[in-house]
Amino acid sequence: MCCWRKTLPSEMRLPVIVSCVLLAAVTPALSDEPINFPRIAAQLSRAQLMESVGALAGFDGRQSGTPGGEAAAAYIVRRLPKAVLQSFPVNTVTIDAPVQVEILSGAQSRSLRNGIDFLPILSGASAPGLSGSVVFVGYGISDAAGGLDEYRNVSVTGKIVLFLRGQPKAYSGRISHADKERTARAKGAVGYLAVTGPVLTPYEQRRGMSTEPMAFYDGQTEAPLPGLWITPAAADLLLEPMPLTLESFQHDMEGSVGSRSGETGSRLTLAMEQHHVTGMAANVLGFWPGSDPELHNETVLLGAHYDHFGIQGGMVFPGADDNASGTAVILEVARVLRASGIRTKRSILFIAFAGEEQGLLGSKFYTMHPLAPLHLTRSMINVDHAGAGDGKITVGLSRIEKSQAQTAAERAGLSDQIELFGFFPGGDHVPFSEAGVSTAAIVSSGTHPDFHRPSDTPDRVDPEILLSIARYTLSLLLTLANAGP
């Protein structure tokens, strides 16, 4: 059974939906005539897209389970046809007071700046008065069987470990951030510092990662440690007494696997209070009915997450590119379809997901409580990071024919800008793919320098990139919604 709640202010509340199928939507006069894509796409508006980005970026960071997240949901409700809410509980993490970090390296004492030199890892633990010596453990890997154990010759009990994100090229195993945190805890560490090193893989580029520190959730591990992302410059200051630099370490690890672990000779103090409160978040859904006598019972989903990190340590995370931009795209596509009155063969369900930053909570909840039966859900399109990058469009496909994605690009006049790949891990399309639904993940290519940072503001969003992604998204949506049986 679907779980539907009324979580918005009284003036915005909607009828509670208890059925798992929407029967019909109130729409303007609809047309079954052949689709004239140039005419429809010409209605996409840069100004409207940027207005949506600006509005969404103004809701105090839209953290799920907070008033800002609720206000963002209310805004989206006003913009989607036949909008309904799907509510679920969420564990909200907030850091109210400024985070204080000080390092003592040799004779130097320096206070690090939140949002510039470091950002807290939001899935970590509080550290009201943490102080300890810092031990460098390379990439933080302890895998003797795999030929790399960077904890072998060091003791980290009661200490703070410093490691790089990612892994060396010569190491053939697989390691996640959560694995590194679990290892540090098992070895007795009381906290960790993760260095934002180089962008390593096409997937990381797709997610917009950069060498800047970023706010981060990695799921709630058991008994999490306090953690910070720090810049390479801050790490070099900690490593200076060894003496060692990140550049020399990475160079040494380029062609072979070996350990350079050891006491840095530096100390760090951290004061950070995290608060965990269980609240309610809501996916916002809008419906557009199909027209084909046989295919209208099938659904194509177009989704984007609208949540971000809220206010942390006194800093607002606006999340303009991540992901006010993707939300703006689905709102604009919905507006244009509504204005044109066209009918697609299959029905279309628009979904603005909550809780993505906390671990794909909204999309996971939807796939467990689908409004449209998953076996009749033909495909799901997810739009994320649609407002910055290098001007090209990356599309990750799972069980969708590459020819369909290429046809959509040709119709949109964007063939030269499209880069097609296979399935991308990470993002709200993943729960759908795991449930057997065909998926397409659309993002702007290239590195997004403000990824998960307070500087992700509307002025950093490129309206031309945003319009191109909206145009391609509309074309792919129409392609999939009108494809044959």
C-alpha cells in the first residue's frame, strides 16, 4: 500500500491519495495529432528555467525533513500537474554552531576555515572536544591479501587518521569511503580526515566531483567516526613535519603499491556538534495521462531530486546545480507539455525526489511503494547536475537502446553534444534499475567545481547548458513515451 501524507502548510495541502494508481488528471484540451518537436521545444524558456533554479536555491538549502525542504516541496506542488505527495520519515543531520578546527604542525598553529579548507562529513559523528595526533595512512587501505596494508606498521589507537580518497592505480581491489571509515574504527582511530584528491574516474566526473572539499553523506555506518573532508593544501600542512607532500606520495604510488604510512608529527583539535532529528520528507509527483488504448497503462518516469544539505555550521548550501537545476528541468518539461496539450502514447509520471543526499531515500521509498506498478513502468529518466560543466551532455543507459538515445539527440539538434555510456552507479535512477526498470541518467559533462559546497549558487549555473539539457530531456521523454510496444 502506498504511504501518502499531507505535510505542507494548510493552504497547500492536497487530498490524501490512498490508491496506487492515478486514474486521470485535469488537463487542458489534449491533442492526438503528430508531435511537432521543434514547435514544442521552442516553448522551453531559459528565463523560466533560471527562475526555478533561483527560487529553489532560496529555500535554506532544501534539506529533507526541515522547513526549507517543506517549502521547496510546496513550490514544486504548484508547478506539477495533478500533484500529490508521498511522505516518509528521514533522519535529518544538522550542525548548528560553527565547526572549529585547529592544527598544530611543528611550531605552526593554524585555524582551518569551514567551507574553504574543510567541510564536515554529515554521516559522521559529533566531536565536541576531539584532540589527537595525526597519522598518515596513505589511501586508508588495509588489504594484506590484495598486497596493500597501509596500517601494517603504524598504531592509530586513540589517534586521527589522514587518508586520500580513491585508491592507487596499481591496487586492483575495490574500496569505498565507508570501507575506509570502518577500517579506521576497527584499528582504534577516534576520527579521520579524508583528502579530496584528483577526480579519478568518469563516474566521479559525472557526479561533478572536484578537488575541493565537499559535504558528504555515505550512509550511516555502525558507530560512525567524526570525519572531515580537507583540501590537499591543508593535508600538506599536516604532513610537513614528516616531511612528505601529497604530490610526492602520489607520484611514488603511481607505478607500484607500497606503504608510506607514519606519524605526521602534527596534532588536530576539532569541535563539531551534530544533531540527528527524525522528521518527514516528501516526494512530489505529477501525472500526465497517456492516450494509446493499449499503452496508456504503461508509464515513463521523469525524475530529479530537489533536496540538498540545508544549513550546516552556519553556512547555507544553496544546491543550485545540485540539484535545483535538474528539478527546474522536469518542471519546465512538465510546463511545456501542459501548454502544448500533446498526448503521448504512454502516461508520464513526474517525480521530484526528497532524501537523495541522505542515501537515495526518496527513490528507494518510491520503488517500495510505487504509484504506477513497476512492471508497467517502461523506463525512468533521472536528471542531476544540469547547470554546469563543459557544455556536453552525459547519458548513462541501462536497458534502454542506444539508438533511442541517439534518435532523441538528433531530434533535439544535439548529436555533437551527447556522450553515451552504460549504467552509472549513484543517483535516483539506481533503485529503479535494481527493480528491473530501464533507466537513463542525464547530467552535464565535466567537473562541477562547486559540487556539495556553499558556493553552489544560481549565478554559477549556465543557462545555455540548462536549456540544452531540458531540450534533450524533452526529446528523450517523448521518444520513450511514444515508442512501440
